[in-house]
Amino acid sequence: MLETLMPTLMPRLDMQTVLLVSTVVDAAAIAVLAWLVRRAGRVRDAARAAQRDALETLRRDLTTLVADAEERAHALEESLGRRERSLGALLIRLERAERRNEPAQPRPAATAAAAGGGLPELARRLGLRGKRGGETAAPEALDPAEARLLRDLEVGLGRGTR
């Protein structure tokens, strides 16, 4: 039976028919590949657009955060400057008040501290340094907060409290 089918099939599958079918299959494959490439390009472009939008949003957020941080730092700097000036004024007032009280009766602890070096000795014992950081600070070279601490300690020691 195979012999009878073979002669009838052969005349139908001539070389031109095979080339035509092969060309149609190749054209269909090329069309499918072109569609896949275009689709991949559209997906890639959509992903890039989403990434650009996300990046732009992040840039705006970062700019806002940096501006807020700079604004807060500036406000903090101003606040610290005002506090430093007010502490300086308080120190001046405290020194004037101490000068007015000195001619009266000297305190025993104050005279002992003055004989032993006073504030510089106390600063040396506490390990406080001057603004240069090398030597033990003299009262005028101390940070205003350190000078106030030393005066408070000296006053506390003069009253017999710790």
C-alpha cells in the first residue's frame, strides 16, 4: 500500500510547493519574532519611564529633606548663638555680683582656693582643658559653661556642700 501512495504524493510535493510552504513558515516566524521584539521594547520603555518617575520623586524628596535639614541646622545655630550670648551675659552679671560681694568677709574655702590657685587648680583637678586643648585651662580660657561649672563648684565647696 505504501507503494501506491508514494507515486501519488510525489507529484503533489514538487519543489515549488515545498519552497512555498517553507517561505510561508519562515515569514510567519519572522512576524512572530518582530512582534516579540516590539513588545519587549514597549515593556522596556514602560519600565524606564516608571524608573525615571521614581527617580524624579526621590530627587524631589531628597531636595526637600536637605532643605529641611539645612533650615533646622540654621535654626539650631541661631538658637545656640542666642543661648551662648545669654550665658555670656549671665556670666558677666555673676562676675559683677561676685566682685561686689568680695570686699565683705572672705569665705574660708574661697581663701583656701585662692591660696591654692582657685579656679585653675579646680579645673586641673577636674581635668578640664582650655579651648586649645593642651594645657589646663585658666578661668578666662574656659568655655563659658565650664567656667560657670567651676564657679558653682567653688561656691558649693565654700558653703561646705558637695
